Amino acid sequence: MTLLAEIQTLERKRDGLLMDIGNKERDIVRLGRREQQLEVLVRDRLSLVSAGRKNAPMIYFVTPTSFRPAQKADLTRLSYALSHVPNLHWIVIEDASSASDSVARILKRSQLPHTHLCVKTPTNMKMKHSDPSWYLPRGVPQRNAALAWIRTQLSRAKTGAVYFGDDDNTYDLRLFDEIRSIDAVGIWPVGIVGGLVAEKPLLAENGTVIGFNAVWKPERPFPIDMAAFAVNLTLVTANREASFSYDVPRGYQESHFLTGLGLSRADLEPKAMNCTRVYVWHTRTEKSKLSKDDWARISSQDRTLFEEVEAHGLGL
């Protein structure tokens, strides 16, 4: 075979390989689209909520979040739980001066209706990673930012419910049916919180709330966890001053907000089969055990200090 013939043969092989590469790239694009279609289909088929409830009132699920080693993991897990809930609008508020690409990608991938906000916690109210979880109230400015958004964007809405859901709690999908059924304010037990297996309201024979089994500061107007209640959207829009505050005693965030809405214990609507079922647990992701050097790198949030796989795992 002459040199010219060899060159022509190699050129034909090259052209054939380039064609194969082009075909495979198109296949990858098609498979990616098909993957998204199947993901939506599976989500709809697996949802525990019947099609008849797709027109139910919207739930506005408010989640404050802050950067930490497990943030991406916690939000990813929560996004998969919420993706099974129809008519849910996820409001995520970052403790940051600007919105992060990592959280934005999680929200986009969830395919949920969502709002992405950010507001930074004051420096003197920011906990260190070594502080106990109860040391300072978390999520105060973030929840208030969500309330401001709701009052601005939904001032004319007549239906809906607002629920404050932490990014590391665990949620049974049946909780969302309970949330949708409230008139003014619904209440239910919360598992693994306040030093109890289940913190719950105490009911009279007629089903009204007559007390609580809380062991920590039971004298509070509402001795409950943030996960224990949801309120009608119209209460939030009508009572524009109701908010969360640093200027209240420790453990009084829930009480301060609910009393600001003009609510009393007599207004509480027991849900979850007369408060005999637990559909939400105040679980907490264990604090990561890392070296001082690792914590210094993480605190800097400087992507250049991490290997590619580390940065991806942290959401940097």
C-alpha cells in the first residue's frame, strides 16, 4: 500500500470516528432529556398524594439554611422529600450576603416552585461551629425575610398555609395533608425534641388543647417546637408586624410569632389524629468531626483551598 493510500485510509477512519463521536454526543443529550422525563414521571407515580388533591391549597415551606459541611447533603435529602408533595412552594433563605450556586442548583434540580432569598445573620448573633445548638436562636432574620416576601408577593392570596421546616428535620408526607387542612393554626406532635420522645399538646375529651407535655419552660404561651405548627397564609399577610426576634428569652421564638398573629391556645387545631401520631421529627445532622485546619478551610469558603471532590461535596 502506498503512503497516499494509507493516508486516505486513516482519513476515512478518522471521519468514521468523528461521526461516531457526534452520534454518541447526541445520544447523551437525548438520554439526559429522557432521564429528566423519567424522574418527573417516577416522582408523580410514587407520590403518596392522590391526583384529586393536586388542586389543594399551596403550602409555603420556609427553610432557613447556612453553609456548613452537611448543608448540601441536608438540602439534597430534603429536596427529594418535598418533591413528592404537590402544590408546595419552597422558600429557601440562605444565611449569606449573596445566593450560592450550590443551593440554586439543588432548587433547580428539585423542579419545585421555589424562591431563593439570602440575608446575613448579624455577626454578634452568629454561632461558632463549636457552640451548642441552643446557644443562640437560629434563622431569625432568614424567617423574617421569608415573611416579608410572603407579605409582598402574596398579599391578595386567599388560601394557603405557611410552615417553617428546618433543613435537617425528617418529614412524613402525611404531615402535608395535615397542614392543608388547617383553618387558622394547626398543631401536632414532634418527635425527638425538648428532651422527650414526642413533645405534644394535651387534649381534653372534646379535643381542645388544655396543656402541653413540654418539660423545658412549660410556662411559655406556646411551649412547642417550630416544626409543631403551621398557620393560615392570610394570618401572616393580615398581621404584618408578627415576626421573630432576638429580643425575646431563649425558647420564645414560636410564642413570640404566634402571639404576634393574635393567636391563643384556644385557637389551636389539633391534627395528626388528635395528636396521637408523629409525622415530623426534630432530627439533627451530627456535627462533622474535622480537624482545626479543615474547619479553617471551611470557614473561609475559599474553593481554591479544596480538592475538586471536596469542593463538590461541600457545595463550593
